[in-house]
Amino acid sequence: MIVTALIVAAGSGSRLGGDVPKQFQRIGAKSVLAHAVDALASHPRVNQVRVVIGKGQEALAREALGQREVGELIVGGVERSDSVCAGLTAVEGDVILVHDAARPFCPPDVIDRLLDAFAGHDAAVPVLAVADTLARSDGKLGEAIDRRNAVRVQTPQAFRLDALRRAYASWAGEAPTDEATVARASGIDVVAVEGDVMLDKLTTAADWARAEFFQEARMI
Ligand code: C5P
């Protein structure tokens, strides 16, 4: 079974409004993208890593990646799902792990749990329980959502490559924010495995502070 990791790094969002997209900025000695690539490439069950970048980001990406072996860089699109679809047409393998570059730290146990869950299934994703109260809101607070029935869904997300390609081909909705949504809509059973707070996405300044703490404390 060939396992290919596809890291989507084509976003334009930057840390605190700077010029350089956040995936190319550094945490400690290396870029966010390099952390994500290393976390997946160093796993013994991952055979290859490919990276999707934005148009015009080649120089930034090459600098951020250094000598890491990721094959030819794949050019993504306007939405995250466009970038994933560009990746799906370019990669090979039996199983694909679709991962956000903006989640630089991926504990190896999570990858093991995802791949172990594959017996008898076409898809597995990491999830975490929700600690806060959840409620609908349109500015004014609406009804509460029972948090015991809700989870936070992270990446990497694991799929049989051909199944995910078929699922995207039949997707007719708006740009989805992850692949589990697309897979479920096409009738694929998506198994949920335990995620990890280390996988939380870098979005706010507090997320960066936490990531720098993880790095300095050698928790990754
Ligand atoms: O912005 P968002 O949180 O959705 O980004 C999640 C991941 O998707 C990031 O790693 C980002 O670089 C990537 N992305 C992408 N192509 C886009 C938008 C986001 O590869 N058009």
C-alpha cells in the first residue's frame, strides 16, 4: 500500500498581516511548511510527500523547503478545495493523507491511528471533543448545539485515493473546508479517530505563541 501525503500550502493568509504567507514563515529554525513536511515524511508508513503551492509562490516555497524531497511542486487554486483537487490529479498512490501546511506539528501516533482505521473503510479523520458550549449564531445567539454530538475535525485526513477522486468528481456544493465533508456527501463512511491539540491550525497570534512554545519546549 503506497501512502502519499499531500500538503496544501497555497493559501495567501499571512501572520499578523505581513507580506509572506504564514506557511513560509518560521517557527524556530524552520518554516511552518518544513515542519509539516518533516512530520509526515519522517513517518515510516508514509512513502512520499507532495506539496501544493500558490501561483507565483515557487521561490518562497523552495526557500521554505530547503533540500527536502517533495517532487515537483503542484500549483493550487483560489479555494483550498481547488488546491486539493490540483493535488489529486497530480499524485499517485493507494492512500492519500491530505494535510494543511498551517498545521505544522503532526504527532506520529495520529498517522498510525488513521492508517490502522483503514481496515474495511475508505476514509479516516482525526477529531477532538469540544470543550466550550456550542450554539448557533447569526450575531444574536441562537439555540445551543449539544457538544456531546459535536467534534472539531482536523487534518491529516486519510482516504483511498480513487475514492476521494470520485467523491470530488460528484461534489456539487460550495467550496468545502475539508475532504471529509466531500467524502461523506458521496456516501463514504468516514471513521473518526482521536486527534491531537498539536494539530490545531495556526490562525491567530495566540496560535503562533502556542506553536513557538511547543517548539521551544521540544514538545514536538
Ligand atoms: O485558509 P485556510 O485555513 O482554509 O487554509 C488551510 C490550508 O489550506 C493552509 O495550509 C493553506 O495554505 C491551504 N490553502 C491552499 N489553497 C488555498 C487556500 C488555502 O492550499 N487556495
